[in-house]
Amino acid sequence: MQIITKFDMSNGIKYAGINCIVHFISESLMKYLIIFFTLFYLIPDACPQAASTYQGGINGEANLQAIANLSPNSAGAVGFDTRYEGVKGSVRLFDSLLTSFLLVKGRDKYIEFLSDIDVVNNNILFTHPKNMQLMELPSDDVKELIIEKEGKELKFTTTKGVTFKKALKENKFCQILVEEPYQFIKIPGKLFIEANFKGPYSVDRRYDEYRPDDKYYIEDKNNVFHQVQLNKRSLTKMFPEKKELINSSFEDNSVEDSEEIVVSLLKKF
């Protein structure tokens, strides 16, 4: 009896221990299950941008097409503005390398090569006679440049040391059109006009442009150069005593080029 009682008591203790362990495990398991299911239902609400919002197939294509059709300038859309069309014209006088003869300051012989004039940066562009690499020569180093074009020899010097009624800021190239009795020169230039198509009051010009902007000067008896316009009024103002000859020259319909009219006129003075 004692043995059995002792055995039963020990078994009771064992059973009681097992029940406690099972009960503990059950409670813990329930807690984890509750936490798991709670998170399972909360995650979709916390992350609404998950896979449930993705639209593929036809719906996806329609949405992408809607985005593609947005203007690149519309608020909320990031795109590339493809309206800019580049640059028209160039800084060069002829846009072609022509046979030329250059006299450098301090030398007494002309150098023959192919060249053009960069009238914006005041350089001569030329090809090296051996490796044909395009090079530059600043106007300060130039004494005289003769360029052959369409059977004519165009003579250029620079404005360095020349007196102008309104002083020039740079040493520019100038073409000698008439040497005497009154020297008549042309300073070739290019006016840069910036593209204008982005603002609310733009003119919808979608390209930058270099436009010819030549200026003409005539030397007076005191060796001072005055800027003139190629018309009767401007020339008459400079040479009032030649008014009748100036008027008749411009009324001659056989010559349409104003530059040629003034060249021919000055040679008659």
C-alpha cells in the first residue's frame, strides 16, 4: 500500500506537471496565433502600395499611354523638351575654307593656306599645311589677309591702330572696299539671337541663330572713321557738298546692291 500510494502520488505529481506544461504551451501558442493573424490583416492596410495596386495587361498599357501623352512642360510630369532645334548659321564669315594669303606682323612674306574668319571671336581659322588640323590665329598677329572668292581678291586688315569716331572695344577684322580718296571699310559681324520658346510671351523661335551684322565706315579728311548707313541720307550728312552726285547714284536703277553703289560713288569723289 505504501508503495502504491507513493507511486500514485508520484504519478499525480507527474501528471500535474505535464498538465501545467501543456497549459503553458497552449496559452503561448494562442498568443502567437493571435499576434500572427492580427499582423496578417494589418499589413495590407499599412502598405496599400503593394501588389494589389499594380495594374498590368490592358489597364497597365492604358495608364502608361496616359502618362506618355502628358505634355513635357505640364506640372506633375517630368519629360524631355524636344522643341529646341539647335543653331542656325555660324560665327564664320564664309562657312568655307578658301585659298588665302596671310601676312603676319613682323614678316615680309605671305603664307598661303586655306582659311576663314571667325568674326565673333576675331580669329583666323586655317588648316595646318602638313597635318591639316584646324587652327586659330588671333587678329592681333595679323597685318593683312587676302582671300580669294569667286575670282576676286578680298583684302582684310584689322582695326588695331585705326581711329574711329566711336571707339571699338575689340580688334576686329575689316575688309577694305575702297582705299582712296576716302577709305571705305566693312567690319563683318554676326549677331547672336537666342532661342525664345519657353516663356509665356515667347515668340516660338526654337533655335539659336547667328545673323549677318555688317557695319560700314568711311574715313574723313582727318583720318577718322565714321559709321554710315548705305543710303542717301547717311552719305549726304557726311558729304553735303556731294549731295547731287549721291542722289543721282542711288537713282541709277542699273545697280541694286547698296554696297556696290557706295563703292562706285566714292571712286568718283
